[in-house]
Amino acid sequence: MKKLFLLLLTLVVSLSFMLTSGAAIATDKKTDSEKKPAAESKRKARHTPLSDHPLTQEERRKLNAEARKKAWEDRKKNMPPIKMIYVKGGCFQMGDFTGKGDDDEVPVHEVCLTDYYIGEIEVTNSLWEHVMGWSFAEDLDPKMPLSNISWSWANTFIANLNKLVDGFYRLPTEAEWEYAARERGKNIQWAGTNNDEYIGDYGWFSYNSDGKVHYGKQKKPNALGIYDMTGNVWEWVEDNFDFDYYKEGDQDDPYGPDFSNWRTVRGGSIYEGPHKVRTTYRYGQEPNLRNKVTGFRLAE
């Protein structure tokens, strides 16, 4: 009887164990079956594109091109005005007509120019930033003449400007600059006047500038309507610089010597006295030099 009781007890325990194990296995199977869809969902999510129709490389290239074109058109549409002064060509005696200039201003020689245009004012910070999309400093006054610019950077700007507006802008030649400053080649020592007492009416130089570059068009223009060719900032021209060029230069539309380590600047600056802001005064600077009182004006 006792053995029968023990046998039955063993049977009950075994049966309970089998039932418990079966439930656990079923639970594990259920858990595994539930995990599979979740894992599959995550796997699909990782490989599902952001769009049902992802762009091809060609489509992305086309969209980028359209965006660049629109930005370019907006810049062209909102271009700051560029006023150019027409200069009727002709022949004149280039160089120091007073006999009081420097050695590189002689001999006086005849030069003949075809018609051209020259900028009413010097290129401003605003125009530079609009064309280039950046500026050399964050706190530059947009209305101020551009300065601290090299000859090389000036030509890079002009290339970008021409591409933007389909134009033919360039730097003036040295002969064009002097011809315009002298009101088509007249014997005028300072752009606008022959009287040194009135230089300050036409430009900013050491006597009245207080050592600061000033806005354009604050002084009187010369007879052609061109401003600030006396002082304010030096102006790059296209020509290479050579002290002896006047002895052997071309007569018709000269572009300066073929080679030099310097490029020519004209007009003087806020730091110069009457002698260096004359219409015939010449000076050379390294083309990659950035001088805080050197800018440029356009020609075409």
C-alpha cells in the first residue's frame, strides 16, 4: 500500500513536470514567432528609402543646376547699378606737360585712343560682394570704395562680373585713365582743376582726408562727370609698369610694356600730397600686393 502510494505520487510529480515544460516550450515558441515580425520590420525599415521614388544621380544633378541658375539669375536681377561714362576717343600729348613732374612722366608723347567707357566712380564694397558672394571682412561699409585689393583680385572680380552680366568690363589702360582724368587730354594737372588751391574741391588727399577713405561722389566731378580721380584710393590700371616706357611706347591704344614685375596705379590716395595726386603721376605696385588704399574703377 505504501509502495502504491509512492508510485502514484511519483506519477503525479512527473505529470506536473511534463505539463510545466510543455507550457514553457509553447511560450518560447510564441515569443520567437512574435520576435520574427519585429526583427523583419526593423530590417525593412533600415532598407526602405526616404521616398517611394528616389532621385537618380542625373535628376539630382539637374536640380542642382537649376538651383544654381536661379541663384545666378537672382544676383543678376538685383545687381547694383554700374554707371559708365562715355569718353570720345582722340589724340593727346600724354605725360608731364608742366615740366615739373618725375622722370618717368617724360617724354611727352602723342597717344591716340578709340572711344571707350570708364566708371563714374570706383568699384564699391557692395558691388564686389554682390558679384563675388563674399567680402574680405565682415564690417565693411557697402557704400565705400573697395580697397585693400590686388591687381590679380581685381581681374578675378571683372571676370566674374562679365560672366554674370554677359559684359565686356575690364580695367582701363594707363593712357585711357589719364585721358579721362584730363578731360579728353587737356592740360589739367588735377582731375577737375589746374589750381592747387582747389584740389580739395575735387578729391580726398593728405590735406583734407583725415587719413580716412571716403564715400564716392562727395567731391566735384571733372568736366566729363567722373568722380574721385584725384586721391581717395589709388586705382589699378591694366598696364605693366616701366619707368622708361614713355621712351618707346606705342602710339595707338597702348597697353603698356610686355613684361614687368609691377602693375601701374594712378590717381594717388588719402595719404598723398598735391604732387602724387596729379593726372600725370605714375606709380607701380606688385600685382599680388593688397594695399589698404588701392582699389580700381571699371572700363569697357
